[in-house]
Amino acid sequence: MIDKKMKDKDIGKKFAKDLKQVQDQYIDYPYPLRNPEDEKTRIILVGNFYLGEINHWVFGGKESFQDNFRILVAGAGTGDAVICYAEQLKNTNAEIVYLDFSKASMAIAQERAKIRGLKNIKWVNDSILNIPNLKLGTFDYINCIGVLHHLESPELGLKILKDSLSTKGGMDLMVYAHYGRTGVYHIQKLMQMVNNGVTSRTEEVKNGWAVMTSLPATNWYNLGSNSPSDHILFGVCPSKCVNSL
């Protein structure tokens, strides 16, 4: 649990780094895999990226997105959410803040934005746990998908995001769930066995692909790949956000 005596100004100092193993992975392998050239022919749009759905669930259909609306994508990766929000809001005075600790992922996202001519994105290469030191202000909407559980302190990461919300703001959060990811955990255990003693990340990936391409269609991982999205959209005030989890 979070130390209640810890002051906000001390948060970023105490938890200055995310898990190094996770960070190294996303530097070597930006995720998700994206080719910026694809921006010339398509845009990725799913439910939690669509302003109409956000307006419905978070703001009760009353948000115009015209009054300096601010979005934070925390753990933005190669930019799917950032690009989609920025494209929909490009004719407004809204600002989308990209935040991620992987420079390689951010470079891909920046190239995607450049191809689309998007100018409403603020780029920040840093950690969620360092937000208190970044002076980013507050946000009307925060997207944080598949990130919090990778932090040294997920509870602290959530508190920091909650504290970054405006009084009317809401979040879209997703963390890994035990039952929904049973097949994934099976594969992770198998990979640990296959790569026991292997020190090269390249060799680990090679071994991983060999295993993945040999799985039968009835494997739990393959069956789970067709399951519904496991994120949920919170339209709540900051205090209720933590309690809802």
C-alpha cells in the first residue's frame, strides 16, 4: 500500500525507475508493432479511442471537447491512442500528452503524427511515477492501458494518475486479470522453461517464436486471443476512481 505520510514531492524521487527488465524490453521491441507509413491509408479506431463513446460513458454526453480539453495517454507506446485522439481533436484547442519511457516507441509515434500533420500532441519521454515532478497540469481524461501492473508500485501509479485528473475528469484503465489471461500465463511459464539459462534477448525471442508457431489451435492462449477486450471505461470523479478498483 501507499505510504500515507509520503509527500507528493517525494513520490518521483522514491520511485524514479520502473522495472528495468520491462523498460529494456520496450526499448528493444517497441509495442505494439506499427509501421508509420500505414498512417497514409488507415487509422486505428476502437471503442476507448472514440470520442463519442468517451463522451457517453465519462461525461454523460455533455462534453463538447472545445474548451481546452486535455488528454493524457500514460504508457502510450507506439501511439495508437494518441494518434486517434489527436486526429479527432485536430480542429480544436485540445492538447494530448504522450507519456512513455521508451524512446524507441515515442520515435515511432512521432513519425506517425508527422505523417498525419498532427500538431496538438505534447511529447514526454518519462515514467508515470515521475509525473509529480513533470508539472504537466491536470487532465480531463486519462488513458492507461496495460501499464500500471508493470510499475514498481501499481498502487502509487494509480494514485498519481488520480491526482492528475481535473475535477470533472475520468479514466480508461486496464490491468491484467488472472482468469482472463490464464493462457498467457501458461505461455509465460513455458517460455521461462524453454529459455532457462538463456541470456540473449534475441535468442529468447527466437525460442519464443518457435514455441508460438507450433501451438495447436486448441491451446488456451490461441483460444483466448479471440476474447473480448479486457479494459473498462471509468466515468467517475477522482475519489471514486480508486475506490472503484
